Amino acid sequence: MLDPVPGVRLLEVLGEDAVGTMQRAEDVATGEPLAVRRLHGHLCGDEGARLVFAEEVRRIATIAHPL
């Protein structure tokens, strides 16, 4: 089980790969649907993995869902 994210209700896992997990979630205050991408814990100490993950997060943040 993943640790909670403040202000976010984590729902089902949408997918998982070698780097992390993507979960459907919602903002607790607004009910807005979210997607949460989390780095696997065993990679948190790996600087290279963190840099790749951070770049992925920056790219994903530019995507607007059509709904």
C-alpha cells in the first residue's frame, strides 16, 4: 500500500512500470479527478532515476485532459 498524499484520495492503480505507479485519484477538497504518478520507493535514493522521473513529471504536467 502506498503512503497517503495530503489532500488527495488515492483510488485504483492505473498502471505500473519499472520506475513507478500511476493511480487514479481525486482532490479531497474539490472532488476534481487527478492522476498521481509515484516513484517506486527503492528508486528514491537513485539520483539518475529521480532526474528521469522529474523530467517525466514536467512533461506530463503540460498535458490538459479534454474533459
